[in-house]
Amino acid sequence: MAVPSSDIPLPDKPHKVFDRDAEWQELVAFACDSRPEARLGVVSGRLRQGKTYLLEALTGALGGFYFGAQQGTQTESLSHLANELARYTNAPSPPHWHGWEDATDDLLALGDRRPTPIVLDEFPDLVRQSPSLPSILHSAYRHHDGGRPGHARLLLTGSSLPLMHRLFSTASPLHELSDLHLTLHPFDYRQAARFWGIDDPVLALLVHAVVGGTPVYRHDFVQDDAPTGREDFDAWVCRTVLNPGKPLYREAYHLLQEEIDHKDRALCHSALAAVATGCSTQGQVADCLGAPLTDTARCLGLLREHGLLHSEPDAFRPGLIRLRVTESLLAFEHAVVRPHRSALAQHDPVAVWKHARPDFDSMVARSHFAQICRDWALHFTDPDTFGARPGSAAHGSVADPAHPGGKDMAAEVVVRGHGGVRDGSLLSVGLARWDEVMDLTHLERLRILRDILADRGEDTTRTRSACYSGVGFSPALRTAEAQGQVVLVDMDRLYGRR
């Protein structure tokens, strides 16, 4: 993104804001843009990702105006906005508005003399109350640009991803007015480890498998309670996510309650449970739910639309679409905790977790480790690792010709160059084993898989075998690495410690 012109010194990011350096630079560049026209920006992202925290820091650093919308009526929202605006401008009384047209004019007037960030947080709540608001804003901007100059920098934010997409997609009149489209994502697994203050890669992955990269959970939901070491992980789970006295205990259900309409919620819970426990395709989910394929497809589409479910083509069979839960806490809840909810209401969490821990290890930690390996391959490698810069990293499976009709041969980390799943060159085929010491038998399995792919027409002449392990490698496999036969990736390498 080109940085707009500005005569205003760009403020440093406040120390209280962790990471988010790129996002801060984009926001301050937008807010301090000195061009004499009102500008419009859009900030979106799932719930709990710190949008409000970041935007309050922005308005605080630049003397801007912040308003957090709530569910309610148009009259109530305009009244709250008028009161907040009066406090901001030190006016003796709130302005009297007949509707959003008047309110919009007064908001844009805040930038008459200098670039001023003006934040309307949770804008979708305002649109639900006042469906004409996007058109009113569009008309106000057209009128404002055609009349007196101004420096208002209006930022509209929201957590409802479907509505934000509809409001600011290319078909929307607001899209052409927007100078900034910023999405706040969860912290990646390395950022999350630093955020939680965890130096041990194994512990960092275990914690990430429970709470993911959502920043709000550490401070607001567990009151900065982080495990002190691997030996404290089980106790930490019991005193946080399995503790009815902590907000994290009900958070997975609240996420769906806030995102999904009531009539779809029950099926969505069941669909998430199916995916979290190993159903990776739409057909498998439908079979697990005992629901018609049309109902299943609509439910899965709804979860994808809200950013709670991710789908991507199989690395070797692009027509096969694989599913995974995007939010770690939802996967943890639906695979591990949900089957034990009634027991948690009657028994000590320590006893319940003792029974649930094997499910966590087999269904959550293993699949989470494989996903982190794919993230590492795609985002944290240099071109030397696989001979070129990766364009995709996905799960891949092929039929085993030695066992017709039997279980497919799978590779958890298939790396392709730029060109996509269909056209990208095959850079690497890898196995990921969270709880196995890997040896030459794994390398032999990769050789067989590469031969099968070559017989199917894949160019494997430059494809590198890779083994990813959470517990290490045999001396013989280390020797094979030294001879250039395989790329080995352990926990230290995943977390950038070597």
C-alpha cells in the first residue's frame, strides 16, 4: 500500500499495543493523510481480535473521536452518539438531530480544520437499525467532496464478516469511496507464543491448540493466567477453560450465539463437532450428522461465511474440498469439552480432564500440529528451504495402488510453488507426526508416495521430502538430512529458534 501524503508526524504505536505494527502503520497513514477531502476506511475482523483496542489507541494518539455502537433502536443509538459527540467537543448540550443525515454532517465536520480519525465501531449494528445508513453516507461523501473541503477520516468497523462483505464489496456504492480496507486477523502461532510469554515451543503449541491467536483471551478471559511450564499445562486448562468461573468456559458457545442465527445454531454446533473430530469433507459431515446434504451444505457455508470454518482443495485431488475449524477454541470445545459438559457440571475439572486429555492429544493436538507445519512451510520459509518460494501448503491424499479400495496414502504438508493447487510445481511432500520419533520408515513412505505421484504424471524431480515431528528424529534420519535426502523440521525450527 502506498503511504498517502501527510504533513502530520505519524505517531508511534503505543507500548500497550502488542505487535500489529503493519496494521498500525496503515491506520496512521490513513488517519494522517493530508489531502483536503473526507476519506473513508474499513476495518473488519472476527470477534475478540482487538479491533476496538487498536482503534481506541489510534483515536487516543491523534485526538480523534470514537463511538462504539450497540444493539438497539435508531433513536437510542443517535442519542448515545449525540451525547458522546457533545462530550468530545465540550458542547454545552448534545446536538438535536432529525436523523442520520444530520449526524453524518456533524461527524464529517470534525475534520474541518485537520485530519481527524472518526471511528464508528460495530457499524453493522447501526445498519441493522438503520438500513438506509450506507446510502446516507454515500450521499454525504459525494456532497462533502463536491462542496467545502474537509479532513474527516471516517473508519467503519465490524465483526459481522458477512455483513461487512456485503456493505463494502465491489458491488457496494461504499466500496468506491473506501481508501483503506484492513482486516485484523488472529495472531499467528509465533506471535501468540510471544504474546503469552511462552518460550517453550511444545507448551506454546499446546496453548495455541486451546486458545489460538485471539488476543482478548489472555487479559480479559483468564486474567493473564499463563501456564508456567509443560508440567502446569493440565492444571492451567482446568483453572481456565474448564473453570465455570472463567469467561473462557462458555466462550465457544457465545461465539456461535453472537455469530449465527438461532435457527441454524444447533446444526452448526453439530457440524463443528463433526469437523473437529475428523470429518474433513462435506459428505463425511453429512453422514455424521444424519442430515440432508443440502442442509449440511447450507450450514457449512454459513460457518465459512462467518470465518469459523475454512475450506481448501486437497493438494493432489483439487475436486476434494477439505474442511477445518479456524478458531482453536471452537475445535477444542467441540472435540474435547462438549462430550464431557454434563460431567463438568457434577465433577471436579481435574477428574474430567484426565478422561478428556487423550481426546485432546489424538484429535486436537495432532491436527493442530499439522496445521502449524503447513503455516510454517507457507509463511516462515525462505526459497532455499524447498528450492522456490511456496505458493500453497495443504493436506494431500492419493489412492494407494498396493491396496485398492483401502485407505488412502496421505501427506499432511504438501508444498507447491505459485500457480495454485492445480498448476503449482510440487516443491515438497511431507509427513507431520506430533507424538512420534520419526525414522527411515517415514522417509521410505515418502519415497513410495512420490513414486505414486510420478506415475500419475506429477513432476517430482525437484520435490523434496520433509518430516515434521513434535518429539524428534532418529540418528539415521538425521544422517539422511545431512546427505540432502530430507528436510527435517522440529519444534525449535517451527518456532524460529534455529
